[in-house]
Amino acid sequence: MGMVDFAFLDSGTGGIPYMLDLKEKMPSSKCVYLGDTEHFPYGQKTPEEVAGCASQAVRTIINRWNPKAIVIACNTISVTALDLLRNEFKGIPIVGTVPAIKLAAKVTKNRKIGLLATNATVNHPYCARLIKDFAGDCEVFSLGDPELIRFIEKDLFTASQEEKINAVRPALDFFRKNDCDVIVLGCTHFTHIAEIMQKEAGDKIKVIDSRDGVSNQALRQCQTETVPSDDSVRDCSFFVTKAGPEEEEEYRKMCSNLNIPWGGIIE
């Protein structure tokens, strides 16, 4: 018997908005979240390293919580290793997250799309196929922004509003310079600053991500009854694979701000 309905995986805090979106749609579901912080950031790793780290993390999730489905709340893992993970762990549904290029092609009016992601995602052939298949008549301006990802993971939840605005400004300037009227947030970390980015972008630019599609797909994969209550795992608990004392304190603050339980460090 599984202990949770859905387990979410990312290299850090990026996929938490995806978990909260699913919970809003299905409050009765029980979720857990693992940030593989020992191997953060995935976006700077080779495909082989991404696959190896993700496989290890998925095995940890299955052994510890035996969920009914796993949501890979990470674009880098999804475009790099989703098929490998599904082949390795055939007994459990694994839902991936990929940049919302298809949606962007429907939204754009001037056919100029901005893609903000990790370096691994923007340079991956899978992403090129997405663009070819769904946005072939569009210009796509891609930007890998590891510094913004690092800021979100390490500094966002203690940063001032001015610091947050300054952090997103370089990316926005890049997309404005290229006249993009839609920006795809192709790394789940960016969902934490989606509202700030939309506000700073203004009415002429639409900022989108994959949250809605991913949570809907996960719910389609698990339409059976939710698991029985198991008090040993608090709903929406946030776990990490590594954290020093200062990092743990930051994660605890984040959990408090988001009103989710701090699960602890999984060795």
C-alpha cells in the first residue's frame, strides 16, 4: 500500500508551485516533495549525470513513499531522461514537465516567443523538436539563466521586492530587445517569480508555464481513490537530499512562508 498519492521531484524548490496547483485541484490527494539538493543544479550537468541523479532520486522516492504516481517537476530531467526513467521504473506512472511551447504558439500574436530555462533545456534536441513541431512558424529566442535559478533557490525567500525585481530584469530586457510577446518559463524554479515577472513585463507580454497541463496530466494518471491517511508522512512535506545548517534554516523559512511542512533531510 502506498503512503502518498503523488511524489514530486526537482533539484530544489522549483516544482513546489506545481504540487500546490495539483493540491488546489484535488485537495483530498496526499503529496510529498523531494528536492535533490545534493545534485543541484541539474541544468549544468551532462545528460548522463542528469539521468544518473534522477534515477537515484526516483528510487529513493519509491522506496520511501511508494507513491501512486511521480511528477518530475523539472524541465531538465524531463527533456533529458524521462523515457529512461519510464523504462527503468515501469510499475509506476511518471509524469514529466516540458516547456509550454505549444501553448506559447497559440498565445503569441507577433510569432516571437521567448524561452527562459536552464542551459541544459535550451540546448537539448528535445526542445528543438518541440519548437519545430509546435512553433515552426515562430521565432524562438532562448535564454539559459543559471544565475536566476541560483537566486531563486538560495535567496528568493529572504530577498526584498527590489532584489527580486532586479533579479528578473536582465532576462526581461533580453526578451524585450527581441520583441517577444510571450515568455515561456521553461524551468520550474521560475514559477516562484512568475507573478513578479508578469507584473514587470507589462500587458504587452504574456508569461506562461506548464503548471496547469502537468497537474491535469498527473490527475488523469491517478483517478482512483486516494491513499488512506498515514500520519507518518505529513501532506505536502518538503524533503531535501542535502542541506547545511544555514540552508536548512532557509528551507524551513520557505516552508513556513508557503504553509507546507518541513520534512527534513534524506541521507
